[in-house]
Amino acid sequence: ERQVQQLEMENATVQDERARCQAAELELEQARQQVDQLKRTVKNAEAEVTCGNCFSGRISAAVRPCGHTFCRPCARGMLTPQKCVQCYKGIQEVVELTWYSQLS
């Protein structure tokens, strides 16, 4: 009978450990999902501050009057044809966006 009690105690211990492992696996999966969501959020944020013309420079300038945003070299390059590459409207000036520049 003593062996039965010992086996029951060991079984209870194993069951507790199993429950803790399952809880840890669930927490790990939730953490992985959060990491994946954060990666998607970062990628979306980077897309929002990346130049839509060259896709490499950080947004740091806007063209007026349409307001489309680009990196400084692309925006300045549009002054020669004086047309926005996104909407083809005439450009009156390039406005520096210092608050976007601080993000990079």
C-alpha cells in the first residue's frame, strides 16, 4: 500500500509538471504571435516612412501643393520637371519635414 501511495504522489507530481509545461508552451506560442504582430507593425511603419518613389530613403520632404511625401533627393529631383511623380501635379516648392527626419 505504501508503494501505491508513493506512485500516486509521483503521478500527481508528473501531472503538475505536465500542466506547467502545457501552460509554458501556451505562453510561448502567445509570445511568438505577439512578436510576429510586432514585426508586421514595424514593417508597416517602415513602409509609411519610406519614400514611395525610390523605396529606400526615409521620408523627409513634401511637395506642394499636393502634399505627397518623399525622401529629400527624390523631392528635389522633381523640381526639374516640376511635376509630382505620384499625381503629376505641378510642384511649387519642396518643404522639409523635420519631424519625419527625426524618426530615422
